[in-house]
Amino acid sequence: MPFSDNIIEDSSNNYFHNGYFLGSSFLSEKSTLESRELFSILFDTYKQKLQQTQSFPRLQIDWLTNQKDLSVIINLLYSKKIIQALNSFSERYGSKVYVLPPFEIMKNYSNDRIKSGGIGWHRDADGELSDPITIELLQDPQFVLGKLGIYFQENNIFPGGIDVIPESQYLNKANSSLLKRLIPISKLRLLQKFHDLYPNLYVKINEKKYMKFINAKKISNNSGDFVLFDSRIFHRGSIGSEEVLKDVEFIDEHLCVLPEEKTKYVLYGLIASEIGLKAYIHDQHKRKEKGFDSTLEALNNCLELEPYGGSVNKHFDEAKELLSKHL
């Protein structure tokens, strides 16, 4: 069933003002369960590659060689409801907004309350916010750069899901004055400093109190929902409730072990206007020059992906055409 006009309008309004939009009732229970089964198989199939690249729990879609599996994932990313929501973005910003690579599936991504740097809070656009060329692009009214996350379970008491600090997408030197961003940014930095200095003391206080202190919010998505969020917004993988954390093992600072039926899967893609994509590609080149991780190889690999079947794939073809123009 298509979104109502009001929901479509809400998608761009909420994203513009709050920095994110939650799209409900996206997938049926059957589709969600089938997707989880496929993801479980894929993580097992690519287990060795995940270990070799040290990218666990991040499975890159450009690794896939099975055309049928690839088609299932592409059809999820370019579903009618997601395209409808992004069409409202295109109208608001005056520039077409695309779902773009890199595509990846995250598994059980969260934050160890003691070991995770900054308690997991970060911006995806840190690079774009520190370069003179991209700062100028960020000020363009047609700038859109964010993430699409499709969630295959509810954001419940177990770790996983997403927390955000609403409206924080504008708390940067490209989009606001120092005075406007001083207090909210200072509160977050103070909390992070406290965590870095006294992690064992930090965990003795309920996470909900910290969330309230920095005006953060846990996005309460249900299974089969999707979230669109601005790359400039502060966010992190949800921590989980203290009642279950005592029994959750963390393999590293961002990867936890959960029972199979509680395993958290999220399918991610980029969303961007052409101006936003320019900023993203520029930052990835800068990252590569500095020897940091870069998505450029994955982006080039995605140009070679050829899923089959379904007219929905015309949106993927448009995305690849735009991407090839700027790589």
C-alpha cells in the first residue's frame, strides 16, 4: 500500500528539521524473515572474507556473486516506498535525491559502554565538515547527503538499532554560528571526556540519564521499518538495556554476540543529491590520499553489479550513471 500524501510530506519535513525520518510498515513479516535468512547465509558464506578484511560485522554488497541474491537486496534498497519518500526530498531540495552505493549489511553493530570511543557518538560527514571545498558544497540549498537504513528487527532491549541527537545536523561551522552550537556540542564533548577518563564510573549510571543530558533519542523502529538520516547528525548504534547488557558479550568495541533469534541486521545505502555526492566523493579521495579507509573501491565495484529482473532496477541504473559521472 503506498504512503499517503501526508506521510510523504512528513518524510522530507522530518528529515529537514530533525535530521532523520522513520518510515513505518515498510516490509511484510514474510519478507523480513526471508531477508534475515538470506543475510544469515551470506554472513556464513563470506565468513573468511570478512575475517581477512577485518570488516566484520560489515558485509559489502559488491562482494556478492549470486545474481539472485543481489537482486533481492537491490529491490529492497529501491523499493517503492523508499523511492516515494525520496521523491519528496527531491521536491523540497530542488534536486533529485538518489539511493547510492556503497551498500552493506551490518550485523549486531552496537557499542561497548566501556571500550567504545566517544561512547559511539559520531557523524558520518566529519570529513566533509572539515574541508574548505566540501564546506562550500554543504551550504548549497540543494545539498543532501545521508544514509538509508533498513531494519529487520525492532529496536528493543538488545543492543543494535540507532540513537540520534535530533537537529544536530546543523550544529557545525558550515550551517550555524559558534554561539548556536556551543552548548549542545559542549554537553556531548563533556560526556565523552567523562567516559574517556572514567569508563568504569560511567557505566554505573543509567544510559537513559546520559541520553536526556544530551537531548538524544532512541529511534523506536519496528521490524521492517526504514530510517533516512542526515550524514551530519550525531548518531550511534543503540546501546541496549542494562537488564540484558550484563549477559551480552562484546567481541570488540562495536560487535556484540546475540542469540540467533535476536541478531540485529541492518541494510545500509547512501542517499544523496548530485551536490551531496560530489562532497562525498571528494572526501573519499582525501581519505585515500591520507591512507585512511575509503569506499572508492567498493563504489567502483558497484558499477559492475548487474542484478536481474524487476523494473525497479531502473533506479539502480540511474544511480550507477550518476556515480560513474563523478568517480
